[in-house]
Amino acid sequence: MTQNNGKTNTKWRPFVHRLLIFICTVSLIVYFMPRDVKFNYQFDLDKPWKYGQLIATFDFPIYKPDDVVKHEQDSLLAQFMPYYRLDKEVVTSELDQFRSEYQSSLREILPNQGYYNYLLRTLTEIYNAGIISNENLAQLKTDNTNGIMVIDNKLANQKNLDKVFSIRDAYTYLLTADSAHYQPDFLRRCSLNDFLTPNLIYDEERTNTAREDLLNSYSWATGLVQSGEKIVERGEIIDSKIYNILESLRKESINRSESKNEKMLMLAGQLLFTAIFIGLFFLYLEIYRKECFNDRRSLLMMFTQMVIFCVVTELFVSSNLLSVYILPYAMMPIIVRTFLDSRTAFMSFAVTILICSISLRYPHEFILLQLPAGLIAIYTLKELSQRSQIFRTSLMIVIVYVAVFLAFEMFTETDFSKMDRSSFIYLIISGVLTLFAYPLLLLFEKAFGYTSNVTLIELSNTNTLLLRRLSELAPGTFQHSMQVSNLVFDAATSIGANGQLARTGALYHDIGKMENPAFFTENQGGATNPHNMLNYEQSAQVVINHVLDGLKLAEKHNLPKVIREFISTHHGAGQTKYFYISWKNEHPGEEPDKQLFSYPGPNPHTAEQAILMMADAVEAASRSLKEYTEESINQLVDKIIDSQVAEGYFNNCPITFKDIQKVKNVFKSKLKSMYHPRISYPELKTANKT
């Protein structure tokens, strides 16, 4: 019962994974979508109205343009005067303090009673005018305010700013108001600043209320459109007046649609729209790309890109950043095409563009621009193997962007001077940013476990540390690997498999032989065979261990998983037949422990791995032929590969009998070229002397 539950869980696990990917993708995309209710029409100044006749269905005001509103409100606020409260207690307190100080100390400083009367009179004059703090006065001058409203006993009176004193101005006035009769030197000794305190206190609450009342009294409208009134006809050029009316209709439509029900309806629509397109893409994968549909890694890679591009687009739109045309959308099909195939790259790109378009003001223009760019990116990058290909692709994307946008502008805008030149700049920048697809490929390789053709080409360089060590420690094995790599490349290409992957896997499939090179025939060079000192079981284990040793070396040198799989599958779960058969011949009627003579496997599960297994066996066996004739080579290839097929090594591979026949033909042709008979050069005859 427990086992059945375990099988059921395993059966449903892929479905649960795909469902989680679907839910997360849709949720993330919809979460960042702008949900402001939008006007259903798109329009631009000095361009024709693309829809039918528009009639007002309700009364609405014609709002002033934003620049006019700002100018008029700034003019109103320029005349606005902030409110200050007159604090009479300050005056009484400061004058009483002055009288007290005079009696206690200032009498001895001032020459006579006249100075006291002058200071008391002048202080009273200053306080009657009003003292304001130095900071408040500086702010008022910065705001170009000419006056203030002074609140005295609930009455507000206007007062010009030049009639009000700051602390600094009041002190100067005390010293110089009558310098002819009262010497400033005596006055400075009196610490007059101690008797100067602001009695005009800023009333923030009253000021803010008055400012709001002023702005609320401002008229935002310049007219009224009544229900049933015609606004614009199809094809009519939208001048500033019509544009202003349409903008007013848009604003009023949004204001009338901000209810909770409307927002929920919009959210439901966005969810449904996104779910339909993501679901259709899943359906495409299930029908046409079953291997991607069943590969969680491929699903995560594609849907991660979808989410990234959709979310970035929505953030650009909602935050009013630069134009979305600056985003390198063509980068997505480049990355998908590098790891998967052209059709899947275009389908994932098309779905992403369609989802992004619903957040934009001009969705059809956006789709018309992006789809050709995606197509040209896929077409020019059939197989990424050199950095220069990215530059060429980027250039072609820029050309297509500019050409399509120019064509679109030419049939929608007849005046070249009115074309949107800024969009051309954004599109060119977008094409240039596509160059960053190259470093991003490395990031996606590490994140999702892929191996691009660029990486394969770098690994196939024989100057890499591992291959250089192989050539030094096991030169015979290195030559064998080189021969096998040539065989598998042509064979894989002939059946539409990945030739570069097969070639790179072939170069590394025998690296484990570096640990014990002398135990392999190709490295012995006529020396004593060390297997002579071992029994068959021990010899078999030494040979089998080259697979395990190869995997350890591959792990140590961080070879990609796809290359490590060539090492583990190039012998599959087969046997070391030489030692197995030799043991049976010495022990007739007995059966050995097959595990001692069996490779750990597994058997090949890709076409490239199957081709390597065939090529490895064929190339090794071809060295033992006594004569290299067309018949002997044909018989050898057929015998070895037919034996592998009969033993079921390729049962789990997506390779057909037709493909196997093509592979045989390639091997035969290549081996005949490799082992063709050489002509013998004649020796120079010398003439006999007589």
C-alpha cells in the first residue's frame, strides 16, 4: 500500500511542478501590472483620430491643460500672504524687563534720562511695527512674498514686509534712529539684543488653511461638454482644442471608474488574459516540444525570462520611466534559441510580447516592432559559436527596428518634421543593449545547468588543461579521442543532432585513462602489458574504473553535467567483453559474477551519446583490422553497431533505425578515408657505369 502511494506521488509530481510554475508566473506578472482604469482610446496631438465618431455620453468639464493650471496656480500663490499671530505678551514682558534693567544697571551706563526715554520710545515703535525672526524673514524673501497677514484679536490685517523688523534690523534701528542726539557707542554697551524678541509668530495651521481655500477656489475648467455633443470625427486631425477635450474625457472617465468593483473587474481581466496566454504556451510545449514540457529546468528558464521582461515593462510604465522601447526584448529569443530551438524561442517571445503589450498605450505598434526584431534575432543566430555573431545580430536588430518604425511613421505621419525621433534613439539603444545577451548566457548556464555552444567550443580547445594533460600522460588515448570526435561530429550532423556537443563529449569521454594509462593498449606502444600480472577480474576492474576516474576528474575540473554524461554512458551498462569471455573460456561451465565485468552505466539516453558509443567501439576495433578494404570496414561497422542495437543499448535513445543507418554510412566513409591505401614512392635509379 505504501509503495502504491509512493508511485502515485511520483506520477503527480511533474504535474504539481508545472502547476506551481504556471501559478507563480501568472501571479508575478499580474501583481506588477498597473491597475489604473484607463481610457479606451489612444490619441496624439496633430495626428488623425483612428476611431469612429466620438459622442459624449455624459456631461463633463473641459479641464485646463496641466501647464496652464500650473502657471495660473503659481500666479495665485505669488499673491498669497502667510499668516502671523501678534503676541502682545512679548511686548509687555520685554518692555518691563528693559525698565527693570535700567533701574538696576543701565542707569550707570547711559549718560542721562533722555537715553532711557529714547530707548523706551523706540522699542515701543519697533514692537508696534512687529518683529519677525531672521529665519522667517529670509524664507519670505526667498518666496518673493511682499507682505504678511497679521492676526490681532481675531482680525487679520495686511502688512507690507518692508514695514516689519527682523531682530537684526531692529537692533540696527535702535542704534541709528537718532544718532545725532544719542551716541551709538553708549547704546552698544546696553546689550539691547536682550530686549528684542519676535512678537510676530508664524501661524502654520491658518496659513495652510488659507492656501487650500485659495487653491480650492481656483477654476480647473474652461468650459463644459454636454451629453450627446460630438467631440471628434474619424480621420479628423486632433488639434490642441480637441486634444484638451479628449484629455478631459479621459480624466473624467477614470474618476467615474475608480470604484472597488471596477478595480476587481480589471484584476480579473488581467488574470484571465495572462493565464490564457501562459496556458496556450504550455499547450504548445506539450504538443510540439514534449521534451521541454517534461523538463523542469527548461520550463523555469523560459518562464523566468517571461516574468523578468513583463515585470520590468510594467515597472517602466507605472513609474513613467524612459520609454519601454529602450528595453532589449530581442535578448529573450537569443537566450532561448541558444539553449533550445528556434520555434520555441519565437513562441515564448511572442507570448511575452503579447502580455507586455496590454500595459502599454500603443500595444499594436509595440507588437509590430518587436515581433520582426525577434524573428531576425532567431534567424541570424541559428547557432551561437562566436562572439562576433552577437554583434552581427545586434546590428540586424537595430536595422529592423529602425526600418519597421520608419515604415510605421511614414503611413501614419505624412510630415517628416513631426516624426518621433526620440523613439529611434530608444530603439537603437535597445539593439545595442542586446549585446549583453552574451554575458547573460553564462549566468543562465550556471543558474539552470545548460551548456551553450560557446562553452562547448571553449571546452573543445585542445589547449585546455585537462586535454593537454591527456595528450601528455596518455597520448594514444588522446589520438583515439581525436579520431572519435571527428567521427561523431559528422555522424551527429547527418541526423540533425548536436554535432558540437557530440564532438566535445568525445574529446573528454576517456579522460579517466590518465590515472592508469599503461593498462590501455593504445598507450602501451609495444611495452610489457601490465594486465599479464593480474587476473581477469582485476584487469576488468582497472578498465571499468576509467569511467569512475573520468567522472571524478570531470567533477574536479567543473565540466558541465552534459559532458560528464558522455563519460558515464560511452560504455553504457555493457561488459568488458575481452576479460569476460577470457574468464569463461578458462572456466567452462561456470558463470562469473557479472558485476565484476560490467560498467556502471547508464546506457545512452540521447542521440549524441548513442553516436559516441558507436564511434568509440568502431574506432577502437578498426585498429585491429588486418587489412583495410571496403568490405572489411563495412563488415566491422555493421557487426559492432548491430550488436549494440541487439543488446538494447539504445532502447532509451531518441534515435531511429534510419538514423543508425545514416551513422553507419558516415562511419564507413570516414574510416575508408582514414585508412585509404597510400601510394609507394619510387626510388631514384642510378645509371650503371660502363
